Amino acid sequence: MADIHIRQANAADLPAIHDLVRELAIYEKEEAEFTATLEDYQRDFADQVFECLVAESEGEVIGMCLYFLTYSTWKGRMLWLEDFVVRQAHRQKGIGQMLFDALQVRGVEMECRLMKWQVLDWNEPAIRFYEKNESVIEKNWWNGKRFFI
């Protein structure tokens, strides 16, 4: 396996990050719902709406964790993991674990008390990964959402 480097994303990584999210949307059979543009990503990254860790191999971004700081009224600072994906061709090589470990370190650096995310109920590989990492998979909360546009 080639050397893998985990690092904070920069603006030059945004096209690759956007492509990875599209790959995730396709995997989740929801590509039509993926409407955020690269320009949206560029604006929001510049405005510090989100941060991202990337896994890089031989100059190519092959995985990422996109996250942002939010707040739990019960616990305090919380990291929200919005998307976590490794390119299909690079899965099962430990890259996801490297990213997840780095994200946990980042959460501690940001003085967060917990991290939350969503996982689809049919995504057994992801569920097994999170359970292997001693994560709690909540099954008693329902998601709500409201679109503005």
C-alpha cells in the first residue's frame, strides 16, 4: 500500500471532496439529492462553515471526513461528522480507520465532549465499523428536517 497522509483540507482539495461526496451519494442511491455545488463548497469553506480531513496517497485525495462544530445543550461542544467516505478502490486498507482516529484527535483538540453522525440502517459495513470503534448507534431518535429552498 502506498503511503497515506492524513491532513487538514485546504481550498485546493474542494473539487476532490465534492467528488467524494458525489461518490457517497451514488453509493447511498441518492445522487439526485446531491445539489450542493462546488461553488457552495468553496464559499462555505472560506466562511469556515465546515472543516475537513483528507486522506492523500501519491498526491490524490482518496478519502475524507467533513465535519463542523455544533452544540449539545446537554453535553456542550459537539463535533458533527457530516460525511465520511473513502474511494471504493481504496477501501478495506485501514484508511477509514486512520481518518476516524484523526477526527477523534481533532475533536479533542476542539474541546468537544462528543461526536455525532448519521448512518443508514442498511449500511452494514459502516455500522460494523462504528461498533468496532465502540460507538453508540442510537435507534430511538427520529431525524427531522425542513428545507428552506
